[in-house]
Amino acid sequence: MTSRPSAHTGASDTWLHEQAAAAPVGGTSIRMTVGSNEGVMLDDLRKPRTLMAARGFDASLDVYAGGHDHCCWAAAPMEGLAALPERA
């Protein structure tokens, strides 16, 4: 990853999209979670998820019913860990 994200004006790709386009494809799984009521954030995550999947990343985007809310985020880390494959 390079540099820090700046305020997104909507006129160009987001910092995350730029990083996804430049990242080397490896054995990394990427899981993103966003609320259906989070406005532009939903599209800002759909675009890099689509790009990463097309490039060969194991990338997912889970959309929950809700907004930018800690209560809605509470289950996401546990769901992400539960989705990991078991290791011997």
C-alpha cells in the first residue's frame, strides 16, 4: 500500500480502488462489510471488490441492512473469522 487516503471527491477512483489495482495477487482473502444505508461507501467498496475478484483475489463484500453503526459492525469480525478455513 502506498501513501494515505485523502478526502474522496467522487471525481476519480478511491484510494482503496487504486491500491487494489496495483496490489500483487497472492493467497490473501479480503472481506469487506458495509451497510446498505451508507450511501457512497457502498459503491466505493463494490468497485474495488469487483476489480479484486477479476484480478484473482479471494474478495467478498457483505452488505448488511443498516448504516454506519457500531451495533451493525459487532458481528462482522466473528463472521469473518468463522469463514476462515480450518488449519490442521
